Amino acid sequence: MSETKQTAEDLAILERLNNDYVHSDQFNDVKRFSELLAEDFIIQTPGVTRNRAEFLEFIAKPRPFKDLAVRDVKIRILSDVALVHGRVTYTMLADGVDQEALYTDTYQKRDGTWVCVSACAIAPGT
């Protein structure tokens, strides 16, 4: 397989995974997250670092926002690692305020499958 074809395939896969990640966040989809995340996954949000189990427990709780939408996604493939940079917008349920967050998710291709190994989000109130 040519590198260009592989890169195009990998980009398409990573775009789908990114959309699945955001959709799973909005709708408490712990099952899909468990498929996306590596066993050694770690996420950092302001003031909090969670491992995979802690994050899945957190995701199972009702989300404090609605209308989560992906914006400005940039995917960079660096051999067997990919960085997904993006911005999301959403509305807080408590007060109806529109907010946005920046994120970088790191994927690694392990045994031919892309898995999310790390995530970092910069968001108010997280």
C-alpha cells in the first residue's frame, strides 16, 4: 500500500474516531469509549488527571452540557502516532451559556488499530 493511500485511509479513520469520541462524550456512551481508549489512556483537564477507568466512570455521569459540536479539527499523522487538535462548542445546561473548549487527543496505531492513548482539554469549568 502506498504511503499516500495509507495516509488517506488513516486520516479517514481518525476523523471517524474523533467524531465518535465527541459523540460519545455528549451521549454518555461508555461502551464506545471503552472501544476507543487504550488500556493505558490518560486524560488531563484543568486541575484533573484521570486514568481510563476514572474517565469511563466520569463519562457515565449525566453531561452538564448539550449541543456539543466539533470545530476546526486538524489531524497530524506522525508515523504510528496521530495528534487530533480541535475546538468544540456547547451550551451549559445549568445557565444556558455557550462555551467552547480546545482539545488535543493523541492516538497510536497499535497492532494495526488506532487507539486513543491520551487526551488534553482546555475548557472552563471542567
